[in-house]
Amino acid sequence: MTTTPPPLSAIPQRAPAPYVSDAVLDRLAKATSGSLTTQLYIKGFRQPVLHGLTPLNKKIKPFAGRAYTMRFIPAREDVDVYGNLTTSPSADNLQWVGVEQIEPGHVLVIDSNKDGRAASMGNMLITRMMMRGARGVITDGTFRDGTELSQMDFPIWCTGVTATTRLSYHHVADLQVPIGCAGVAVYPGDVIHGDGDNITVIPAHLAEEMADLCEKRDDIEAYLALRVQAGEALWGLYPPSDATRAQHKQWVADGRPPIAPAKPAGSR
């Protein structure tokens, strides 16, 4: 006996990610990637960093935003032709559609299959997204117009720069679907965090908790760094013991008095 497969509309779909408010995003933007990755590891997320990406823009701007995803597949010669770069919505030019769907607070994350032979996009589209209120753009491939992009006051992360047009190797197949970028799963609505060191993916349902945890961790880490700079040994200090946590609490209550640094051993 054969059965008829269910229609496409009957296939179960994942519930959308919870919406992360701008207030939480602004708090997360102040967190360090070190604290974020540690707290995510404690929660069981081993590797949330988009490894191998570097900022293209010269001015480093910490940020956090909601992921808007774009998925590439390999280009095909009868579809990815210059004539399909129409200035009206087209199924064969979803990249333009995605750019015009960007909303304030979004970070565009592009799954370029780690293929940098052709640019994922360039200055014109990135400028348009910036003007629409995006907080950054990321690809595990390359961008073109590197000279112009490097001067923008806008977070742009990638693996490098090439002038080769996207049409040569990439086709935009999907928007706002789960993707992989630099080996990490990214779901629409996840929080994308960037600082001077890394891009980190935060599951949306953990965003507010991560903001709470990182604010506490970053504060005590700064305090511990002062004590290490004052010449103290790590034992009992870092990671902080219960006694050290109590000392930090008292230091805060005392108005955060200065902790003078010591000279490194052997210095004159």
C-alpha cells in the first residue's frame, strides 16, 4: 500500500525565534566576546564563534543585532546572468529583495559556503543596508569594493576582498532560513555580537540571560585584572573563588578604590 506524501504546507515548521529587544541588544553590545563565549560554553554551546573572519572596516565598532540570513548555492550559467540583476523584485535576484527587507537592528549574515572566489556583495548594497538601519554585515566569503568599505563606520566582517562578481560563483537561494556561516549554525533572529576580536552567535532565547551574566562577569574580570596587574598570583584569584567574589563585592561597596599596578618581575 502506498501513501501520498503530505503537501509542502503540511511539513512542520520551527517556531520563530523570540524577538530580542533593542535594549537587550545595546546591553550585549557592551559585553566582551570572552565573557560571552565562556557563558555560552557553560550553557553547553562549545563553539559559537565565526572562526576565520576579520573586520574589513578600519574603525572597530562593537555591536549586537538580530540575524537576517541569506543562503547561497553555487551559481548556474542559465540563471545567474547579468540581465537578471533587475531593479524590481525577482526570484532570480533575491539578494536585492533581502537588502530591501533589512530593518533597523538587523545584521545580515551570508552563508557563502566558505567560497571567496566571488564577492558576496559590495559597496552599493552594503551602503543601502546601512541606510536602512542594519547594524552590520557578515559573510564567510569575500566582499568587493574593499577600499570604500574599509572607510565606512559600519561593521563589515569577511575572509577577504575580491572584485569578481557574485554571479560568477554564487546564487542567492533563500532568505531568512537557518544557515551555516563559518561552521556555525545561525537561525533568523539569533543575536550576532561583534567586538574587536570575534563574531559570536547567541541563540535568541538566551540573549537577555547572557546580558545579565556578562555584565556581572565583565565587571569582576576587570577587577581581577587589576589585582593580577598588582602582582597577585592566580591561585585562589582566577577563576574567582567565593572569597574573591566577596572581596569584589566589598570593593564595589567601597566605591571601587584604585588598585595600583606593580612593576613586572625583573624590571628596573
